Amino acid sequence: VSDYYGTSMSELTGATRRREITVPRQIAMYLTREMTGMSFPRIGEVFGGRDHTTVLHSCKTVEQNIRNNATMKSVVEDLQRMVRNSQ
């Protein structure tokens, strides 16, 4: 996700609330949950000590965007494919 969006891992795990970082962060949290089954509290720890409710909100936001936005759906599918192909 950081490579795809041209951000650093420290930005994804940092405290900034700039939209150009929050959207990739939400997608990264969503993908972490979907592709690993990691718990919301654990994902929150990995992403800078965020509360599990923040992770839950991020996942729900991305799910809603996937349903309502073809571009977001395509981006998430591309990222999932990229992760699978790199394993």
C-alpha cells in the first residue's frame, strides 16, 4: 500500500490525519484484516498504537467504499493481487 500510494510506512503508522495518508492507511488496515485475519486490537498496535475501534471504523469505511465506488474496488483488488503475487 505504501508503494502504491507513494507513502512511507512511518506515514501509514503515524499520527497524521491528512486525507492523502488516511485513505491508504484505512486500505492497509482493511487488507491486513482481510488477508491475515489479525484481530482489530493487534492491527491497531501495528498501525501506531491505534484503538481497535479505529481499525474497525477503517475496515467498515473501506467496505462501504468498495460497494459504492468502482475505483476503490479496483484499487483494493489490485493491491490484494499485488500482495498475493509477492508471497
